[in-house]
Amino acid sequence: MEKFYDGGRVRELRSLEELYEQDDFTFAVVYGRRRVGKTSLINEFINRGNKKAIRFTATEDTNLINLENFSQSVFTVFPELSSLRSFRSWEVAFDFIVKEARGEKLIIYIDEYPYLAKAYPPISSQLQRYIDLVLLKTNFMLILCGSSVSFMEEQVLGYQSPLYGRRTAQYRIKPLDYYDSAEFFGDRGPEDKLLGYSVAGGIPRYLNVISEAKTVGEGINRAFFTAVGFLYEEPYNLLKQELREPAVYNAIINAIANGATKLNVIAGKTGERDSKVATYIKNLIDLGILSKDVSMLAKKDRNSTYAVKDNMYRFWYRFVPKLVTNIENGEEDIYGTKVEPYISDFMEPVFEDICKQYLLRLSRAKKGPFPFDHIGKWWGGNPITKTETEIDIVATSTTEKDIIVGECMWRNKETDTDVYKELREKAAMFADCEIHYYIFSRPGFTAGLKKEAKKDDRLTLVGLEDLFDI
């Protein structure tokens, strides 16, 4: 049975409860990529307090079948007419619900709404009219949920949708961060928790699958590197469900996951025109699969690069396609023999992102040196050293009077004073600001660097255990 941890969904649960407690009609739109935990969230919300609710999940079937299934969901809550097989129409079904509710608080929850709307396009217009003429006079709570992000944003929330302006609240459910993902791994060590997050990408369904095994490595092997593994074909299946021309999108993600970061290089690897690739990249950014990265404090984005933002996609495209033959031949422990030796290289950029998340949590908890508004990576020409420079983390406030600079070390050797010295040299170009230094290190720190940190209150050292102590 899938676990539900509310740590990462506290705000959504609280907001849904506040909507429910209103005496008026409320309409919530909940959407987000598949497996992100939308259904678990809504079911948890309904189950708390044993709320009365009609729960219906649309399927890729005809309107007639969806109406029959919806009718059975209604009869489960109102069994008086359960001898009927189905209502004649959606209007009749809603008329029956309003009549039978008799003013009682009721939730109508329709999951995978895009399937219903595609099978029966008039449903959105009918819902709009019914909301305006009938439901606004009730205290019902309507929840429409969907996994097709583009459909929900355009056909439910978009300006041209019949439902535009009717929603009371909208929730785009996003993946969990490293901190909340750690709940799935119980009392395992911090490195295992970070590995699980780095491979699953903060998607609850994937975290469940990997955490169920005796070890994280075994869970990764079973999920990705066996022919029956839950994640063996997952990315390509998701692309087919969400996008047209999945083969082109597949080629774009594959190129970026394997080192192509500039538009012209990505286009060259895919054999497609730059303009077409740019459009497809934008779609993948909208879905949260890719990101466009710009150097912090840059005035223009001419030196922007593209990266695979979604960790599961990034892991899959980095390793799985090259090992398909091994997987299909049933080779054992592919992760341990073919992947684990290279996992440190994979983890380095993910660790940078984890460290940014830590600083964001620190800032929200008001435990950081100052509340910042922007955080990212900095790269470019250093005006002092006259060399190309990279700083893993730079965070600033709108006033830019204070600045955080940080280095993230995912390696086997303890981090020494030379890293701090180099970071100070890089940060000298920010001399007009109050500079706060953060050094993150997987293996920890030498005695010399710890001594330096005790003397310098501008320097903070963060080990793996510290990441979970906020």
C-alpha cells in the first residue's frame, strides 16, 4: 500500500480544509504531472474527518462508460436509486445530487478530468452553466483533478475555457524536495536518503517503489534495471501520454542528459531545426522536465544553458538506454556493477540543487544570515582574476547588500581550507556586499577548516547530517 506523508503537503492540506470550511460553493482545480501525489493528497484530505464525498476517476473510454461509472460513484453515496444502471445525462446526474444532498456539505471529486473532457467536450460548458445557475447556491465543494498539465492550464484554467474565472483555488502539485522525500526512507542514513531523492526526483510514487526494498541500491536496481521494473519504461510512457512526437522529445532530453546544453548543439544532436527544438524545449520546461539556467546576476540570458531538471528523467536518460541489452538479458545487479561506480558524477549537480533547497528552507525558517529573494549558480568572467569562474551557489536579496556564496563538494576526500581560500578569491568581486560563505561537504571537513570556521563567523560548514537538521 502506498505511503502518504503529509510533511511536504501541509500547505495544500491546510488550504483545502479552509476551502471546505466555507459555507459557500467552492471549486478547486488540482493538477500536476503523473505520480506526483495528487490523488493521494485529495483522498487524504477527504478521509480526514470522514467527509462525505462522491469520488470518480475518469478513464480513456467513451462518454457513455464514464457517465455509467460516475453514476455508480453517486449511487455509492446515495444508494436510494442504485437499481438504476446510469443517469441519462450529466445534467440529470447533477440534479439528482443536489436534490438528494438536501443542503448537506458534499464534495464532488472528479479525477483525471482531461479524459472526461476529451471523451465528451461539452462537459466543461455544461459544468460552467451548472455552477452559475445551481451550484453557486449550494455549499458543495467541486474538485477537478488532472495529470495533463497542458490541458488543465489551457482547457480548465485558461482564458478561453468555459470554466475560466469559476475556480476558487488552484494547486499545481510539485515534486517534494530532498527534506520531505527523506520521510520515505525512515531511519536510513543521510547519504541513502539523498541518493533515493536524486534518483526518484521527489515523486512520491517513485520514492515508494525505491524505498520498499531492503536497500536503496536494491530498490533502484529493481525499479530501473529489470525488464519488469516500474521505472524501466516510465519516461517514454509519460512522454507519449503528454506530448505529440514523443520521439523528438525523447531525442532532446537524451541529448541534454548526456552533456548538450546549448540550443544549437541540442538541435544538431537531434537533427531538427533550432526553431522547432526551441519550441519543444519550452514545452518540456513547462512540464518541469527541463530547466533554462541563467547565471545569477546576469543582465541578459545570452549564456543560458539547458539542463534536465527532473531527477528521474536525468537518471534514466543517463544510464538506462545504454544498458537495455543487459536489462533484457536479465543480468543481475546492473546498478551495482554498471551504474554505482559512476554515481558520484551523477550526484554532483544534484547535490548542488539539494544545497540550494537547504538554504531556501533555512531562509523560510528565518535561520539564515538574511532573507534572500534569488538563488542560483554564477558563472562568467571574473573582473578581478580575468578568468572564467563558477560559483556553485549565489543568493541575494533585492537590496543586494548581503550575499551568500557557496561551494558544494560531493567527493570522498574531506574538504580542507584550500576550498575556502578559493571561494573567498572568487567572491572578491562582490566586495561591495556583506559576504556570507557556505561550504557543503559530503565527507565532512578537516580539522583545519573546522578551526577556521570557529574563528570566522561569516563561514558556515554544512555536512550531510546538517542538511536534515533545520
